[in-house]
Amino acid sequence: MTPRITLATALRVLTQLRHDHRTLALLLVVPCVLLTLLRWMYDDRGPVFDSIGAPLLGLFPFVVMFLVTSIATLRERTTGTLERLLTMPLGKLDLLLGYGLAFGLLAVVQATLAAALVLGPLDLDIAGPHWVLLLVAVLDALLGMALGLFLSAFASTEFQAVQFMPAVVLPQLLLCGLFVPREELPRALEVLSDVLPLSYAVEAMTEVSAVADPFPGFLGPLGVVGGFTVAALVLGAATLRRRTA
């Protein structure tokens, strides 16, 4: 890995995204709109939004980052850009880390905007510190980014990349504990939820929203989310193909 090449790759990706207004809107505006709609739905239902707002603050950026990064990386292959780049002194890890750095920066902006919205105008009430909620939201967005980069290697078209949403994201959404506590799931589903990274992302968010001092309980899930993120980036570099057949 060469830091100079990694930074140059990140700068190229950010330059491309700066001119892609629809993608920027999807990354930065859509999660805020969805959270606002959710707050509006539960406006007259007491503390319901306070109980689910924090986990969804992590879920929405996760889903959006997964979708955008998987399609963006695939597009590099289908257009031949990736093949041309890899004829230069650019390693696969340089490429993936460059993408990770660029989208990671966007993940920080995305999570900051969404957290500022729910903690400010939407009046989300949480027991834990606000900065911890922001930290977990950023890590959840980074997890979505890393999984998107990794799984893009197994898609040949943008349509196939979108198909990973119901195949990979929706099962995690159903089993993460948001709808039914994980310990109340049938045993087989509980075991499955224990190996899905989104379960730990939701667990960390729930801990922050419910406990004034979340550090004893949320560090473990946060470590699992971080571990999955790093593993996905490494596996993405190992499985990245120069071009789509």
C-alpha cells in the first residue's frame, strides 16, 4: 500500500462525486428525509420515536452507503476504468482504501447531518452522550460502505448489485432486533442474527439511546462492527476483479 496513491484515488473519487448531484442527494439528503418522515409518522404516539429513532439513525445510512458504494465500484469495472487504473502502479488495496477513505469522509458528513437533524429539530431524546450516538452512526455508515465495496466484486451488472439489497441487507434488517428482540427469536434465527454485523450496529445504537453511561455495554458491539468493516475491506481487495466478464 502506498499512502500517496491511496490519497490520490480518494481525491479522484471525491472529484467525481462532487459533480454527481443525484448521488450526493442520495447520500446526504435521503436519510434525513426518511428520518423526518418517521418522526412525522409517530408524532402523536408518545415515546415511540425515541425508542426506534436511534437504531434507524444507524440503519438508513448503512443501507444508502451499501447501495451507492456497491454500484460505484462495479461501474469502475464495467466502464474499463478499473482495468486501466490497475495497469498503473496502483494495487487493489490502494484502490479499495482510496474508495474507503472517500466514502468514509462522506459517511462522516452523512451521519453528522442525520444526527444533527434527529437531535435538534426532530427532538430525539436519548440517555447517552450525543457524541457517542454520532460515533456509532458513523461506524454503521462505514460498515455499509465496506460491505458494498466487498460485495460489488460478485456482481456483473448494476442490476445484480441492487439485488444484493434483498439478499444481504433485508435479512439483517429483519433479524437485527429492531422488530423483535434477538433473544426472543426462534433459536435458529437467533444464532443467525449473532453472525450478522447489523445486529451489533443496532445493539450499540440501542445501548446509547437507553443508558446514560453506555461504555460498559456498547464497546463490545462497536468492536464487532469495526472488525466486520476492516474484514470487508480486506476481502474486497482480495476478491476485486480488473473487469467484468
